[in-house]
Amino acid sequence: MASAMSEAKSPLAQPFPAMPQIAGVTPRIARAGYKDWGRCDLTYVELAEGTAVAGVFTRNVCCSTEVEMGREAVKTGSARALVVNAGNSNAFTGYRGREAVEQIMNQVAQHLGCDPSEVFVSSTGVIGVPLPLDKAQAGVAIVLQAAPCSWEDAARTIGTTDTFPKGAAMQAVVGDKTVTLAGIIKGSGMIAPDMATMLGYVFTDAAIAPAFLQELLSAANAKSFSCITVDSDTSTSDTVLTFATGKAGNAPIESFDSPGADAFAAALEAVCNQLAHLVVRDGEGAQKFISIEVTGAVSDDSARRIGLAIANSPLVKTAIAGEDANWGRVVMAVGKAGEPANRDKLAIRFADKWVAQAGLAADSYDEAPVAEHLKGKEISIGVDIGLGEGRATVWTCDLTHGYISINADYRS
Amino acid sequence: MASAMSEAKSPLAQPFPAMPQIAGVTPRIARAGYKDWGRCDLTYVELAEGTAVAGVFTRNVCCSTEVEMGREAVKTGSARALVVNAGNSNAFTGYRGREAVEQIMNQVAQHLGCDPSEVFVSSTGVIGVPLPLDKAQAGVAIVLQAAPCSWEDAARTIGTTDTFPKGAAMQAVVGDKTVTLAGIIKGSGMIAPDMATMLGYVFTDAAIAPAFLQELLSAANAKSFSCITVDSDTSTSDTVLTFATGKAGNAPIESFDSPGADAFAAALEAVCNQLAHLVVRDGEGAQKFISIEVTGAVSDDSARRIGLAIANSPLVKTAIAGEDANWGRVVMAVGKAGEPANRDKLAIRFADKWVAQAGLAADSYDEAPVAEHLKGKEISIGVDIGLGEGRATVWTCDLTHGYISINADYRS
């Protein structure tokens, strides 16, 4: 991938939405030249004093320095800036990579007069190449003086193999104030978040206690980023951060007893969900957006794991790519999930047409409407396990020649 | 896939070896016409009275009737015949599928004058379509009268998406006798055996107690079939059976204290290993055969799981397809395996060239010889976890456009 947004745009792309400014949040971009490309690759978001922060991070044990330091810094609950490098993940680069992150944190902290721990750094791109100190330093010096930019420009700049910029916004009424949330995200391959995800950022002007913000983000994450997969590969850099500047002037949200807490939680979950879906829509080589709803599992968690087993199955994903109602592959994937399931209670549907019930093909099964559904871009699969009340929905894309082309060429 | 062996032969194919006859074992083939194809698709192997049997089966909970019944029948330790249907897996077909298997067992048992439980049936192919009773009955009637065939014909007939027939043979000295083992196998996609595998059969003239044969087969399986993967998808029909006719006349092998037990165990493991490798060499779309050796894990089992995480990573497999020394993707896969690992102790090599050590790129790393290695058909990756003595080797193939082409078209 020589440069972001240069590939043919995903057929599942959506236009960048109208995104509001968030009081206390100022994005800027610059070109550090991390790769030999003619695009901006350094994003800087300045945050007002008093901004609360919460985050979820990859569980990949070979995670990047950025993830390690972010995981520590988020515990203080306080943030003043975000720096995102594109084109180099700086992962698996040992002390050299750590030096680069510390240099960026110190440089920004000096400029803002804050503690370096209040500067959050993310990087994605190739693994194993230390982020060049000189390019980072020069790039940061430029970006600190750059004019504010649009959300769309920022969303474009954090991307790597993404084919379109991704953002989502929501509002919620909190007490007598309206608070606004704006999120941007990047991600396209190496997507199989394990309680965390690619790079996603949600900014809000709400006033909210950091601990409660973390609680809400973790809950939203469990139903959004943790329910998507492109290729079952869990990135070493996955990070989602939420920053709350408090500039809306609402009475701070401390818990679910605070006025507007439910509305804010719902808005945050909705933004996270939209962002997660956008990543799937830009899945490498994706031609179809697939929703998999699992019901009747022994628990919600079991339902999610069954859903992900289906979503990660190369044979299910290639069947959808081929517009083939090969529901036997869904059976196979349920059976390999390692979760409680009983073959003879299993039922499977495409859209609202049941194709299999009680352990064999449905008597009423008519392939024509199912085949028609599979020709579309939005595919819906339902699986009822028949054992309990557990349910989950996961989202993925199909597996196509595009995925192979993109990933057999990357880096070289 | 209209018919087996009709696709372009895998570039990793190996010629069918010279395979000896096994006393007490007579293979025959016929055309049942399970699919609209002009090839034999029904294999029948008659076994002498007194033949011992052992088996391992898929752990997929949506397994076929054949697997369920085979798992029960193998407990008796006694076999007289094997019937293999190609082109229809008969999985997820409920009572209708069960009727078909019982009909075949009864038909053969009547012919041989044995108990139906001594007739082992396997089927692979499309999931969810009941095996047609009439075609099975007519086909079995024909095959019971057919002339004996070669191992190569039998290996060809059990195949579905396979592009070449697969067999392996060994001899071992047991006491004052030489015993012979001959194995055939089919499998190309939906390959991620979980303590079991695709369809594989090993025949021997050795005399051996069924319980000890089971012990040896389970041990051999753990180091062979359970260490290969093509696409991480675990079949609903995976079965490996070993039949021992006792015709070699050796003193029956009862335990490791029996003369020749070690030699027989080694020969069985060698046959299983060769057969497992042949399946990988016929992996759908495979262009390269990849060996992944994991050392320094906390246990052998942990090493195997790390190896499989690497072997199942679409990003690792596409990098190899692209002949790209993108070892960062190996780091990622180690990190997502869910096993103990420490980024800063991790070392990775391609062939004998260390590319990463102690958490960052190796100082001595020269990409040229690695790039040269990656141009070959036999790729070797080594990973040292640096934590313990656990080790395992797993085998897989690369992920190419061929896999997509084969699986986006299957069935339709």
C-alpha cells in the first residue's frame, strides 16, 4: 500500500457525514513523510485543559509501545493532546520505538505546558521499523503551528490501507444542555479486535467523570468494536480513546444516576457502532457487508463467540463472496466454535428465510429469494442455537480476491 | 468443483508412491453417481476377519452421522469393511442422512455375514443434502462385485476437491516379522483438524490389540493431523481410521513392552505425518508448503497453539504468497494466540536467518537471503518464544487467489 485512499474506494463506502466542531477540540494535520508518499500522515488534536479520557486497547501481547504507554496514561483520566502517526506502527521496535514515542510526548508537552502523560500517541502501519526520530520531530514542529482542519481531513490522515475516511457524530441531551459527540476511525485489515480495536477516537464536549467515561466506553466497545472482524488477525496497535472536554457546561455525569447519563451512554454506543461498521465497510477487498445475528445461545458471550467463528470462517466468507447460499458452511462454523450447540436444534436463516431447522434443511426452503438476497451488498445471516437466551450480533465482510491482492503485495 | 482431480494439479503435488498390497485388505471402487460427474465416487475396502480398528474423529459439534456412528463403533475394536462416499458429506441431514448410513452398513454386513457395526462409513462433499438412498444402494451393489483396484485408484476415488491422489507406506520389523502399513488420505479445504482430521485411512497387516492401536493412533495424530491447517475451518466429517488385519503373523503387539512396538509406532507416526503433509500440499490454492517450528514456549501444547495461530493468520499466509519477508505479521500472530509470550524475548527466523531477536529487528538482518528463500516452494519459519522448553512444528500452505476462486464457486 503506497498511500492511503489511493486504492479504489470500497463499494461499501459511505460518504463522510456532516460533522460538528466539538468545543475544546482542535484537529490539525501535517506531512511527516513517514513513508515516501505525497500525503499528510501526522494528525494532532489539541484538547482543552480539564479534558477527561478513557480508552480500550488491543490484547495482543506483542503490542506497540504506544499501546503500553497509553494503557498506563489513561489511568490518570486526563488528556491534553492526541498525536497519530500513519504509515509506521512502531510496533516491535524495542527501545528505539519507545524513544520516538517519548520524544513526541515531550515535544508536545513542552508546547502545551502539560505533563507528557497527557499526550496520547498512536501509530499504525508496517510493524518492526522504528519510527524515525528526525521525521517525527520535524513533523510535530510543523503540525503544532498548522491551521485547524476539518474532521474529514483528520479522518483521512489517520488512515493507512483505508479507502475512504470514516466518521460519525451524535448528540444527547444531558440535563439542560445538549452535548455533542464526534468520532473518527481508521482500519481495514488486521481487524479482529479482542475487547479493543484499530484506531478510533471519539471526542465530546460533555462533562463526565473519567472513571464513568471508561465504564461507558468499555460497555460500548463490547457491543461494537469487539463484535467486528475483517480477517481474524488482531492488530498490535488497536486503540480506542474517548476525550471529553466538558465545554458543553452540563453538570458532570458521574454515574447512571446523573441526569442524561443514559442518553449519553446511548449516544456513545451509537457512535462506536457506526464507526465499527465503517471499518467493516472498508474491510480489505470487501464487496459485501455481513450482519450475523446469533440467538438462543447459552449466554451473550457464547453467542458472540459463535458469531465470530462464523464471521471468521474463510469458507463462509468466500461463499458469500460467491453469492452462494451454502448454509452448510455456517453449520460447520457453528460446530467449530467450541461453544455449546446441539446440531439437531440448530436453525439458520438468510435475511428472513429459514434455510435449515432442527438439524436438517427446512421443508419450506426455497433457494430463489435467498439467492436474490445474496446478490445484494448487505447480507443478513441469522443463527438460532436453540439452547438458551444468549444473543449477539457481529459484523464482517466477505473474503475476495481483493483481500489477497492487497495483502500479498503490502510492504514489498 | 464439478469433479475431483479435474482442477489444475497443485504445484506442490507429489507423485503417488509405489504402495504395497496389505494382506487381508482388498480395495474396490465404483460409480454411485452422487454428483453429476463421470468419475468413480464410491470406495469399498474389504477387511479380513479379525481386523482390529482404531479411529480419531472431528470435534466439530455439528458432526455428521458417519462420525457419530464411527465414534461408537470403533469402541468395539473390530472391523470388516470401509465404505467411503465422495461428493456428499451427508452432514446436517438429520434422520434422512442416518437412514442412508444404516442402509449401507446393513447392505455390506449382509454380504459379508458380519455385524453392521463392523462396517465403517465415511462421506465428504457438500453439507446439508441427504445421501440419496437409491444411488447408495445401487452403488454398493456394484462395488461389492467390482474387481480389486490399486491404492492409487482408491486414493483418487475418496477425493473431492483434491487435485492429486495421496498415499504413503512404511514397513517395520516386529519380532521376527516385517509388517507393512499403507495409508491413503483426502483433503484440501476445510482443514483445521482438532485432534482429528479429514478422511485418512491406514491399513496394516500387523497383529495388534485394538486398545493399543488406538493409543498409538491418538499419539501419532497429535503430532501429525492435529498440526496441520489449510484454512482454520474444521470439517464436520473429519475421520482417521487405522485397520490392522493381523495377517503378517507377528506376535500380537499389546503394549510398548511387546517386541517391535516402538518400530510399529514410529512407522505409524511416519505414515500419518506423510499423509498430513500431502493434505497441506493439496491445500486449496496452495503455492507454497510452510513449516512453522515453535520453540521456547511454556509447553508443547502452547507451542502448537502459537504455531497454529501463525499458520491460520490470513496476513501471514498472504505475505508468504507474496514472497514478502513481512515478519511483523508473525509477531502479530504470536501476540494474538492467547498463549504466554513476551514481546521482548521473541525471536523469529526464516529458514536459518534470524530476522528479529529480543523484541526488535536483528542487527545482523540481511533481507536478500530471506527474500531468496521465500521465492522457493518450501518455506521454513522458526519462532522462539524464549520462555520455556515447549516445542511443536505445524504445517500449512499460503493463501492465494486460487483459494478464493475455488471457494467462491463451490456448489453453485
